[in-house]
Amino acid sequence: MPVTDTRQHDEAPAGDSVVLDIKPDARERGRIPLPENRPFRYWADPTRVKHIKGKPELLPVKVHVEPGLQGTPSDADPTFIDGYQANKLGRVPVPMDMEVQAWGTTVKGYVIRKDIGRDRLGKQLYHYHDVWTRHTVFGRRVVTEFDQDGFDDFCKRVGKLPGIGELHPVIVDAERARVQRMADEHQRMAAQSPGSAQVAAQLAAQLEGDADEAPTSSRGRSGKKA
Amino acid sequence: MGANDPIYTTTEPGSDLLVSAVTSALRLSLLDRSGGGLLANPVVASGFIGRDAFMKALAAQVVSISWGADKFVTTAEGTNFTIYDLASDKSTVTPVRKGFARQISDMMRSFDSMSALQWANFVREGTWAWQQTVVSVMAALFPSFSATGGNSGGNATWGAIVADYLAMGQANVPGPYVLVMRPKDWANVAQDAYALGGRVAQSAQTDQFLQASNPGFKGVFMGGDLWIYTSDELSASGGDTISGMFGMGAIDWTARMPAPSPATRPLFWSPLWGVETDREALKSDDVIAYSTHLGASIGINAAGRQLPFVT
């Protein structure tokens, strides 16, 4: 079931438990309309950088452990894909039990496993997502929210993990230049398209300090502003 | 989606079909079934490791050799030329078994007056499902591209796409390239084009954005060097959805099926996937099983880029 829309959410959640009760009767219409997927972990890539309020931070990337992917065998042994990420790409794994901020609370671990029902033969089905993503089911629709502030804080914490050194200035400058070029390009089109001016301002604001003062993207934010 | 029920007269869709039979009204629901278009692209097809090349081992290794990486170097008379290593890299593709099944009762089939559940429909579904599965597996590789472009936290724009297209060329990746993005990202780019009046100086290709927004092939841009597709199969990462732009050699993949065994009752059988039935006589049910053996890996990592755009 695809993500339908996002909306802003300003309140902390009631709790951090999102594992739902399993319906004992397979005929009962209790399956959550989310797709079955595989577990994942975040990886810190020293070349994947994003400016958050003008400050360069690592932007961790989520990699699922999917059998058939990058040599992963049927038993989903993560050794192969982990080896590719670490040895070939020079990425550093982000510990799955790391303490993070999500929806205004501190939680341990960033992977949530949601029970989405069983199949006819009783096989349990799961949907895995990160703690900053919150799904709310309304009938047969799923509304998805994302805690951008919590994820930005996670990016900062990842940068301080052991084994992750300082960001290389060449990498930071290259990313800055790339974003600035995109901002300039959109600004050039602004005369014909006012929308391009907004995009240019949003891109430039990433590099220049408080992004809250610039036109925001469609991503929802949670909690209070710093 | 409801519980995973077999197709009986008392469960959906069987119960609904029986009512619909009075009006004979039937149609397909809204889903992304566009994967076949992407798989037919020559860039994607070039990464396929066929059965003949992949016969004797559980994993196929594809080797990339850096012929032409070194240049002639000045060397004084009487001095040996330098002997350089011939650099190479390799990727390993390991197929795994994938599939799913449906179950249908004799009772339901006997009341199927609209032929909604005829065997040909199951075969057609197997084709769609296999294509979408391959696209999904490839899309799951996009976060493993080292090069990152796009606009994390922001909407997709034509400017971002062109910037990444040019970056691919700078990385010595020969065209054409394939870009796979979400329908929503495509819609954002198309809205740019509408706002720009459908035409931008020096970029008449934005006219082509004013097309239907249904999933699938969107068109060929940049003078035939960039093929754009949309798909719902992309994966998310940190509030972004990861699109991918790649050229030949970026993704190696394989799919295979053996010849059916004497006990197999195939509805459809190909070297890539199969659809077969099995009878559960005690229940008067038939099980239709879809199966394949599928694997994909990053080949030349520098031949692809991940493009995160806000989900």
C-alpha cells in the first residue's frame, strides 16, 4: 500500500510501542494495509552529507537486508550486504541499539517491527520501518508522518559515533557547491516560474543557517522548534 | 488488503464476484503494473546474466576489467618499462527463491460466470508480479550507490535531474541512462513544466512532461540519452524516497527457472518464472503457485547515482 500523504504533528506519542496484537483468526479483516518487507540498518557514508541549518552533517542511508540482493542468501544472512557496504563502500554501520530521539522521546533502537497479520497457513508477516516514521490506519488508508527534527538529531548523533571521523572538507565543499549550483539554476528560472524561486530559497537556506526561516518542504515536523 | 483468505464463495473477492455476476461488471483495481516497460529497456536488459552464463554455481561473478586505465609513460633508454597491475572489480549475483500463491475452491470456480478467475488471469498476474518484483529488487539497490545527488528533503525538479545527468557524464558513464523515480516525483517535475508554460528556453523537452501521470515509461529526454520511468517500488530512507539514475554495468541481475519436473502442472512456464497448480483434493481446492529464482547486485558502483527526494 503506498504512502498516501504526510501531515504535521506537534504532539509527543503516547508510547513507543507499535507492535500490534496478532488476530488469531485469519479470516478476520485485521491485516494492516502495509506491505511485508525486510529488516534494515542505517549506514553512515562519509561522502553522503547534508547541510542541516547551515551545518554539514552525515546523512545516513537505510539499506534493507533482502535475500537475492547483493549476494544475500535465502536465510537473509546480512554478512554479504554488510560486507559490501563496509568493505567496498567504506560505510560505517550505525548500531541498531543506538539511543535516538523520536517524536519528543528518547528511545533505544531505530527499527520498529510492526505485525501486519498472518497468512492462511499462519505465517507471521511483518513490516519494518524506522522510529521516525509513524503510520496511522484509517479504514483502508494509511497516513504516514515523519519526525524530521528527530531524524536531524539522529544525523548529528551519527556524526559523533566512534569510527566516524571528521567530515572531509573537500566532501563538504563539494556538497555545498552542488547545492549552491542547484539553487542558482532554479533562481535563473525564477523569472518564468515563481515556484523555482521558492525552491532556490529553500536550497540556499540549507546552506545559510536556520532553515525554519525559509519556505519549507512538504515534510512534517514534530515537537517544538529549538 | 484484508486477511490472506483463499478465493471461496464466502470470502472476497469471490463473494463480491458472485454479486457482480448479476451486472457483469468487472475491472482491474488501481496498482502499479508498469514494471515490464523498465525491464525492456536496453540498459536494464544489458545487465541480465543469462542461463548459459550461469549454469554451474550458486553465485555468478561478473568481472569488470580496467582495460585502458593506464597511459604510456616516459621511460629513459636502457630502463625497464613499469609493469602495472591490471585493475579489476567484481560483483556477485546470487539468485534466491521467491514466490507466492493463491488458493481457489471448486465451488467458486463453478459459480465464476464472468470468467473473472479463469486460469489465464492467474498467468497474466504472474507476469505482472514477476516484473514488479524485479523492479523492486533493483530499486532496493539504489541506496547502495555511493554517488548521491537529488535533493534530500526537497521535491524533485528538472534542475536536479539535469544536474545528476551531467554528473553521470563527468563520471565517464556512457549513455544512455535510466532514471527511475516515483509518480509523485514525476508529478512535481511536471508541475514545474506547467508553471513554466510547458516550454523553457533551451529545453523544449519539458513539453514532454505534460503527459499522463500513470506509472511507467515517461519518455526519452536529453536527446535520447535519458530514459525516465516511474514506479511505486522505490525504498525510503530517512524521510526521503530514493530514486536511481544508472547506466550500463550498474546493475547485474539474473532470473531463472529449471525445466518443469514430470510432476509439475504448469499453467505457464518460462526460463525466468513459472506458474503452476496443485490440487488439494480433500478441500476441493486448487493452489496456484508463482515462483522464480531472482538475484541482483550492484555491478559498477560509479555507473549509478542515488537521488533522494522527500517522500
